[in-house]
Amino acid sequence: MKILLTGQTGQLGHVLAQDMQFLGQVICPSHTEMDLMQPDQIRSFIRAIRPDLIINPAAYTAVDKAESEVSLATRINAEAPMILAQEAQALDAGFIHFSTDYVFDGEKTAPYTERDQPYPSNIYGKTKLEGEQAIAEQSDAYWIFRTSWVYGAHGSNFLKTIVRLAQERESLHVVADQIGAPTWTKTISQTLQQCLRQRPENISLTAYLRENTGIYHLTADGETSWHGYAQHIVRQLAALDFQLSLKTNAILEVATSGHPSAARRPANSRLNTNKIREKFNIALPLWHEAVDQCLTELFEMEKAKNRH
């Protein structure tokens, strides 16, 4: 089986490039081979390799910059997924795509379900929603996974920023009135693997995706604020004895209003994950347990680097 994977240099794409090899040959085009800004190049690359499955973790994720780079965000988050879905459909290939909690405005007081009406409040969320809608129009064998607050040992993210700042600053000011579930790239990848491994032997992968087609919410279990998340990271850095010289002794709560940004952030980023749990009979890890595992992985990588 041939799997086309976009965005292999991103934090999620990096993990999927390794983990999806159980399915077959994973083809990860470079930016020069398949530029998501170039529709003709996307089409010709896909038609040349004829994949059985397309997985698209690539996205324009600079949330604040998207407010002024609307056409760029639209091309990568909306138009490229549409083309990928069209080409997958033409080849009778399945399509797996990743989306975001930012398709919602965060005004709801309970976790969002897949049935809730999306209503994005920033350009990033709007372009990601347009991508979802285009995929649903172009393909009948797609899985869209909405996730939130993604982090991993690879790439740049909140967890790695806090690890760095904890060694540089005595106090940190972190937003306390936005709530969600930090979700490790490995949680996303392992959950996807579990879903795919349940395919019956007598059914093709595309037919299996088609039978279960739709949107799924995929986040770690539990919830916290950015402030609670930062507190947990710093506590773990001290408890796990990574031999870091930690300077931070205070993590102060601030309101979103005290951190003005170009793009509005949802106050409630919680996603209800009952659908994916029940459909595929899977359990999702508690957010803080996954954070602990990621921190351990991060410092094992550091140790290995230092040995060389």
C-alpha cells in the first residue's frame, strides 16, 4: 500500500511519517516536490504516485499572522485539502485530515460535540473550517480529526516554550481563562493506528474509511487551563530530576484580556470525544500523563544528543 503524507517536517507529520509505516510505503514529498501553494503541482504529484491513502497533517498554523495573511492561510488550510480530497476520490483512495478546536468560538459552556455548529472567531479557524467543508463535498471516504493544543518533542509548541522559559525566568505570566486539553502528537498517532488496525481483513482501506466516514474529536482526556498546563510542566521538570537549572518559582495567572493578540482565542476549547471512543472502542490518555511521557522523551533525546 502507498500512503502519501504531507507536512512531514511539522510536529504531527514527523510522528506520522514513522508510525504509519505499518500500513505500507509512506511517501513524504518535500516542499519542492509538492508545494501545497501550487494546485497543479499537488495534482501532478498525486497522479504520478497514485497513493492508496492520503494523510494531511500539513496546515498553516500561525494563528495571529493568519489575520493578515488570509490568502496564504486559505490556500494551505482550505484549497489544498480540497484538491487532495478531489484527487483521493478520483483514485478511490481514502483521505485522513486533521483540523482544530478553533472551528468553534468557545462560547459554549460544555465540551463541543461533532454535531455542534462550528462558528470560528478568527481567520485560522475559518480557513480550517473551509477545509473541512471542502473535504466533505469532494470525498465520501474521509476521516477528519479535530484536535487541540497539540504538542510534541519535535517542532515548536507551548510545552517546549515553557521548558525553555522555566530555565530563563523567575516568574511566568500565563493565561488562566482559556480551557482545553493539551494533546500529544503520539496520542493522535496511536489513536489513528488503533482506528486503522480495526479494519476487517476482507474490506479495503478505502471502503473501511467510507463505512466510518466523518468528523471525529480526538484529544487527550481531562481538561486544564494554559496556566494549569504550565504549572504541571514546571512541577514535572523538578520532580523528574532532569538536572536542569530551573529559575521559575512563580507562575502567575493572567486573563486573556491582559494578553492582547491579533486573533481572538476561544475561551472553551474542550472537545467531547465520546464519538471516537464508542465507534472504535478506544481509551484516550489523561492529558497530564501524556505530558509526563513527552517530557521524558524530550530529555532522553537531549541526553542522546549530548552523548554524541
